[in-house]
Amino acid sequence: MSEDSYQQLQVLDERIELRVKAIRNENDWWLCKRGCDHCCRHLASPPELSHLEWMRVDEAVAALDISVRSEIKKKINLLLMQIASNNMPTHIICPYLDEDSGSCLIYDARPIICRIYGYFVARDGDFYCKFIETEVSSRVDSNVVWGNAEAVYNTLNQISGEPIPFEVHYSQATSLPCIEGC
Ligand code: SF4
């Protein structure tokens, strides 16, 4: 990842974080917080990320302990087999989730979708779960200033290009987490 691109991605992360913090500050009941892994256990499709996001994920995975990488590799391979056989579960569990603790194993390198989910909306679909939807609609006085997902993705597209599907990214052997002897 070039220094310049990396910095642009970090600026985008910071822009998102500002809106996330503002929504949390203005709504002390907001449900998205550490300990909730519902969205990580209910992906609608396998991760599809831009080039820089994939690079950041790969670097973060490569820095994990070998036993953790080994588990991630197993989950990636299972997901690849499910994609190839067109036999996807209704809800996909993210391969980077520590299912025991419910925490993200690559939190600092998590993709943009994970950063905006729960706080951003777009014309063609909102980026939040049914719990947020129910909570917001039950509060007649809520006046949420949602983040603009389209603006985020326009910027991401400019700095990092079109999304690359999970199976395309991991079709390159060098993208799979390297385990001893691999
Ligand atoms: S990358 Fe991390 S935050 Fe994003 S869905 Fe996976 S486990 Fe959750």
C-alpha cells in the first residue's frame, strides 16, 4: 500500500468516525457498541472490498498468531467452497470474527462497510440492522443525522477502485493467510 493511498484511506476512516461519534453522542441509547457482533454473524454476502481494503485486511491477518491465521484460513476455504458450489448459508459469519469472544480479529483494519454499518444510509439501501431500525422508529423524537454512504463509497472508489469479490481476491494463492509450510 503506498503511503499516499494509505493516508487517504485513513482520512476516510477518520471522516466516518466523526459521524459515528456524533450519532453516538447525540443518541446515548445507540445500540452499536463493543460486544454486539450481530452484523458480523449475518453478512448478506461474502466480503467484497476495494484493493486497498483487501491489502489492509491481508496485512492485519498476516500479523496474527499462526493458530489464529490457521482458523481464518479454514473459514476462508469453507466459504470459497460454498461459493463455488453455490451453496451459501442464509447468514454468513465473517471469517475474521472471533466467534467465541464476538470480537473482530482485524478491528483496526476492518473494511469501510464495517465502519459505516449502523450509522450510514444511501438512496438504494440503508446500512443498519433491524434492531437499529426498530429503535429509531420507536423514538418519535429521534432526529438522526445519518452518514452519507454514497459519498463514502464515491471517495473509496476514487482512492481504491472497484470492489473485488471475495473469491476473486482469494483465487490468488498469495492472498490466503500463510501458515507454516504454505
Ligand atoms: S471484518 Fe470485523 S467488523 Fe467487519 S464483519 Fe468481519 S468481524 Fe465484523
